[in-house]
Amino acid sequence: MRFPLEGEALAERARLLETLHSLTDDEFNGGPTLCAEWAPRDVLGHLIGVDDLTTYARRFGVGAANAAQVARARELSREDLMKRAEQWAARPSATSRFAAAFLLGDLSIHHQDILRGLGRTREVPPPVAAAILREGAFVLSPVYNRRILRYKVIPTDDGRALGRGREVRGTREQLGMWLAGRDTLSDELTFA
């Protein structure tokens, strides 16, 4: 059984693995990302851990669960972690397949965290750009920031404006990353 956007989520997992395979050992183990204190390997550990919802059930709070996922990944060699990642990319859990439309945004934001942290770019596929904006606007904003409540975000590449207040323009990827708390993207946006 296929769920909405499952194919795009599988494709994004494969694209993330391509990025990770292209990194040197130093970049993989200690390179900067837009996630404070996380190297690319840590971001990968978190993403793999999302497939195991029991991590969240056993921990008090999302932060503690994320820290446990990263700690487990740090115990593995790069080779072993990448083997787990290959399995994760090819065979998502049933809950991840069911929630693919929701999780595509988180996955895509973290992929961009790695690329942007290392000064790399890629062409972001339109469904991925839409998922990044959706994640930043509707999933993270009410919890981590109030930007979507104070700004009218206007995508310059496609899609409709969201919110109200001071206008801010940029691509869906830029806006979604900024809404999700990646403040370094402010310089790429146009504020009215």
C-alpha cells in the first residue's frame, strides 16, 4: 500500500544518502550543519531514529528523544551508520510511510541543514520545497517561534502567501527554513 507523497519521501531519503556519501570523513563526523551542535552524522542519527517511535515514547520530551537518537548514532562507525541508513532509506517503517507527507518536510529541512552548513547547494525539487515551507509554517512555528503569526510570507517561486503582518519574500525553501528557526537565512530574504 502506498501513502501520499511516499514516493517523494523515498526519493528524498535517497538524495540525502547521495549527499552523505559525497562527504569526507571529517565533514561527515564533524562538519557544520544548521542544527546547533550536530554534525551530519548526528542529523542522520536523528532522522533514522524518527522511524522508531518508541524512542519518543520512552523519553520525556522531543529534545530528550532526539538526544538519545544522536547518542546511539555516535556509538556507530561511519560504515555501520551508513549501513543502517541504507536500510532506513530503502525500507521506511510503517509509521513513516503513513506519515510521509508530514515527515517529508522534516527530512528535507535536515537535508538542507547539512548542505547549507557545509556551503553546498542543490536544486530543490518542487514537492520538497513545498514540504519545507509547510513544515516551517505549520509544524514548527507554533512551538519554536511565532514568525508565521507576525509575518506574511510570500513565496517567489510558487505557492500562495501565508500569514499576515510584515511581508517577507523568498523561495519556499528559504522561507520554510527561516520559519523553522534557521536565522542565517534572513540575509537571503526580502523584508518589506
